[in-house]
Amino acid sequence: MSINTNAASLPQLRQSPADSQLSEAARFVQYAMLDEIPALVFALMTLVYIVSSLWSLA
């Protein structure tokens, strides 16, 4: 019984030319924007909670 290990291997990822054109500053900006999304969602949820709580008290 022989086993072919090449069939179960992961394909090689190749870097596209568009990826290599991104500068280090552009990559930092993309990361910074993605890093801020959870904080913005949390702030929006908190604001909605506060406004709805005050609305229910009135």
C-alpha cells in the first residue's frame, strides 16, 4: 500500500503584482483602518444604548 503525500499538500501562494505595488505606508493605513472598526462599532452600540435608555426614562 503506497501513500501519495503530494496530493494532500497545500497549494503555493503567489504574490500578485498588485500586492507588491503597495507601499509600506499604504499597508499601515489599511491596518489602522481595520484596527479602528471594532472601536467604532462599540462606540455606536454604546451611543444607541445611552440614547435608548434616556428615551425610556422620559
